[in-house]
Amino acid sequence: MRRPDFSSVVLWLGLLFIYLPMVILVIYSFNASRLVTVWGGWSIHWYLGLLDNTQLMNAVKRSLQIAFYTATAAVALGTLAAFAMTRIQQFRGRTLFSGMVTAPLVMPEVITGLSLLLLFVALAQVLEFFLGVTFDRGMLTIWIAHTTFSVAYVAIVVSSRLGELDQSIEEAAMDLGAPPWKTFLLITVPMIAPSIVAGWLLSFTLSLDDLVLASFVSGPGSTTLPMEIFSAVRLGVKPEINAIASVILFAVSVFTLLMWFIFRRADKRSQLPPPEETSRRRTPA
């Protein structure tokens, strides 16, 4: 019998360390007992009870909306920032611009959340004093905070892809008369599409998972799912929390497998020879 090598052992231990807690979470979401630590048999009672828990479902809906808006805005801003850092080699303030874009990567979230809270408080005072407009913290402030945090990740992912591209294709398009904006939309964006999708998914995940920033900049009636789970866990883990976490885990897994299947088919199609070349190879001399 062949003994497993060291690499295989480390691989399986790493997979168990990552996925075993998730498997236990899914199993206990079917626990019939109200006590999480006591197994009372199999039941789907807590999944059916999610439909009646309006507070938890509203938090899920709110978190998904904020995550979608955050990912879309972060991709737009991060792609433009990455293009400026990669393709514009020399401009005044380039080092400062790059540092400001990537600063949220190394800055603690507590400091970022506190600074944004002070900014929104000062903005509310200015708007109320000069315009008489009331500015309350809510979904808008959470969206701004999450976008500020996620732009850095998108900029890093897209800039690494832009640095690997062959600029001769873009230069050829501009030599043929295409304006820069058309070259960017029709040539550059399709070539960096995988990195844009990766940045969107990363921003969506970061926004959906964030607790610290949302705790600082949220207001009444804008509680997100991590905030709801954190406040509930402090009083004891409820079976509904396991159920909603299992549903989100299942949705993320299905979406990830779907994206992997789409990109895998796209890679296979890109590796196939053109139809004309295939017909030439089949035609006898």
C-alpha cells in the first residue's frame, strides 16, 4: 500500500481545517433542538422559520443590496484608478495617488470607520446649517464606506492584469483611427474582463462580510446581516443563524461553481484553432 506523501497530508489537513467547520455548521442547521449544542434529530423547521423572521430577512436583503452597489461602484472606480496607475507612467502626484488608492489595504478598519464617521457627522452639520437638509446615516453611508474600502482591492487586481497585457494591440487600434475611449471599451476591457469579474466578486464578498465599518457608519433601520448575526450571537447562537448561514454558503458555492464553469468553457474555446485552420488540416493535400 502506497503511503501518502507529505504534500498530500498537508493538503488534506488544510482542506479539513477550512471546510470542516462549514460542514458542522450545515449539519447543525438541521438540528431539531433549540439548543445548538444538543442534537435533537433532523428537521428543516429552522429553514421554514426564516420566512417568518422578518428582521433577519430584511438584514439579508439590505446586505445584498449594499454589496451589489458596492461591487459595481468599486469596479468602476478601481478599474479607472488601475488604468491611471498602469498606463500613465508620469504625471504630477502619481506616487501620492497610488498611495491614497492602496491605503485602505494597510489601514485598520477601526481607523477607517472612525474617520468616515467623523466625516459624515461633519457633513450632516454642514448640510443642515447651510441648506437645511437633514443627512441621516443609513444604507448610503454604508455604501460609501464599503466602496472606499473595496476600491483598493479592485485597483490591485486590475492593475496586475493590465501590467501583463501587450499594449501593441491597443496601439494598433489607435493607429487605425480608434479614439482612446473606444479602444479602452472595445479592446482593453474585454482583455481584462476576468480581473474585473474577480474584483467585483471580491468587493461583493468584502461588503457582505464587513462588520466594523458598518457598525461605525450605520444608522437606525440600516442593520446589515453581519451586525444582526453579531448582536444575536452575543446572547447565544440561535438555530436560525445556522440556517441563514447555510443558505448563504449554498448560494455562494453554486455561484462560484457556475463562474468556474463559464470561465473554463471560455478558456477551452480560446485554445481551439480557428475553423478555417481546422478545415485545412482535414483537407488532404
